[in-house]
Amino acid sequence: MNRWLQKHSRLRSAGILGAFFVCLCFVAIGTAQATEPGPVISIVVDGRGVDSDVLPLKQNGRMLVPIRVIGEATGAQVTYDATNRRVAFNQKGEHVSLDINSRLAYVNGKRVTLETAPIIVNKRTLVPLRFVSEALGYQVEWDALASVAHVQTKPVEDRAVSVPEAGNPYVVQQKDTLGAIALRHGTTMSAIKQNNYLSGDQLTVGQILFLPHAAKKAEHPLSSKVGDQRLLGKGYSFPFDDASWYEPYGDSFGSDREWTESNSGSVRRHEGIDIMAPKGTPVYSVSDGTINRVGWNTYGGWRVNITDKNGQFRMYYAHLSAYAPGLRIGGEVKAGQLIGFVGDTGYGGTGTVGMFAPHLHFGLYRNDNGRAVDPYDYLRFWEQKKVVSLFA
């Protein structure tokens, strides 16, 4: 990204949403980080990845998480009575107390029995995730494919919507009008506007319109514009889910980029599409495939490359803040699998952050010759097939 973006890009303030969190893959504390390609996040709270300096722990089939993260991520008041070795949580009139190494706990004064007792590991107090979060009124879902726990503290309000009928995409041509398109395809202006959530009649050349179900087959279909129709198949999805917020994006493929590793002042060509989104926004694999690169890259920061299952294309996800647990070279992923989180890493040595506003850089490359392909039209098509949030 150019430094212009750093100065002028404005992301919507996501705020710090109250919540509780967590979970990680099934490994002992302290051993996972040594095998991971970079920072790992196993906690998503209200749609944002939450970092923790102490790994959660699985014990007796239940996940235990550090109380510090609970307090910071949820806004709950957390107290610890060292004399009685008791942890207490207070939030919105709910009171939960637990004793270290005891399966007895109290919710608003009512005694309950835990399946797993709180424990102290490496001077950190860990408590059961599901019990505490549900006692405080939160929803908890476990993403087994990604080994990530999701906690939702309030209803998802700004869920993105996809067009009702996305199977007949039309590419707007020179001199096209909404009325003319409707007439030629045996439909109405209002039906096209309703299907595409258009508030006005103005069109731009190259715009994709999804024609209603009853319309004739598009005279200028998207398949005639893009280079490979296979990427328009059912096995691909958008890299953000339907509950994630991101800025409207344009086609930045081929634009100039001034930063180079040599700092020579030369200008290079941008080989992808930048989608601005809050740091920690979950990123999903566009397709089934195999990881062929993962780890730090001077330009892309924490990044992952995935070759699609047909071996035709490589998808490049860059500037991540962290990965989902367990990513490794040669590992298999599924379309719609959570693989990482939006960040602002890159443009320097390992760990460099803050050179630009947080965003996902998505690149698409032919696997046979390594040539970059403009992914813009594919993304617009995949945008109608977002991953469904666990709290739908």
C-alpha cells in the first residue's frame, strides 16, 4: 500500500465490543507456538480475533482460558481473592464466582457443579470458557475445522446481504441504460434494482448486474469478461463472512506501489486487490486447496499461499495479523475455512506493522507460469457467496 493510504484511509471504528472468548488447538501450553508459522489467534469475540499471551488449555473435554483476557475483552469486572483463591466476574447484573481447583461455582448466588475446575498454570489463572461465557449471557460456538472458539455477546446487527438471484450476471456495456437492459432481457427495471439493491438508475461501464431469475440469459455475461470460467464455479467463496464489515473496494490491480525492499524509489505494479477492514476481521479460504507457502514475507507480512484443488491457481492472502491454529506447508484447507485475521503487517523485517491501514491483500496467480491475474471480477462474483456466520 502507498503511504497515501496510511494518511488518508479511514476505517469505521469497530469499538471494543464487550465479550468473552477463546480456545486453541489441542496442544499443551507453550508447545504450540514453536510449531506455528507465526502468531496464532484462537479466539474470536464479536467478529474480531483476540490475541492472548497465554495459550488456552483443553482439560477434561473443556477449554480453560486466562481471566486477564476475559476482563480485557469483555468489559466484565474481574476480581481475584488471593486469600480464598476465588475468581469473580460481574457484568450487567450477572455475578459468577469460582474457586481455584474446585468444581463448585456460584451464579447469582446459586450453587452449580463444574465439569472442569479452574486452575493456575505458569502463574496465570484459567477458567472454563463455556461455563463463564454462558453464565454471563453470551453465545459460544466452536469451529472444529479451524480450531477457533467464537463468542458473541450481542445479536449480529449489520449482517451483509447477498443478492437474491446471483446465477445470471450481466456486465454493463457502453451506452447501456437500466431500461434498455431490462427490455432486452425480458424483465423490469424495478426487478433488476430490487435484486441488486440499487437505489438509483445510474450505471457504470464494467459494473456487474445480477439479473432476476425470470430474465433471459445475459447477453454480456461475466464469463465472457473474465479469463477463466472455472473460477465462477460453486466451489469458491468470498474471503469475509456475511457478518464482517469492510470498505467498498475498487479494482486496484496494476496500480503503482512506491515501497520496495531496496528503497530505491522505483515504482512497482500492484498484483492484487486491497479490501480495507478492521484489524482482527476473520479471513476465509476462497477455495479448497493445499498450502504451499506460509509465514513472513517482506512485502506481504504474515501471509499464506494456497493452491486450489485443481492445481490451476494460487490464492495469496497478505498483511495478516495472525493465523488460525495449525496452518502448515502441505496442509489441506476447505473453501470457507478460517485461515487468518486482517492486519497491517509487512513492508519490512519480521514483525513490521503500521506501515499502512489494516486490510486484506488478495492476489490470484496462475500456477503454471506464476503470472498475476486481476481477481476483481471474481471477488465481485464470490461476494454473493459469503461464508455464513456461526451466529446466523
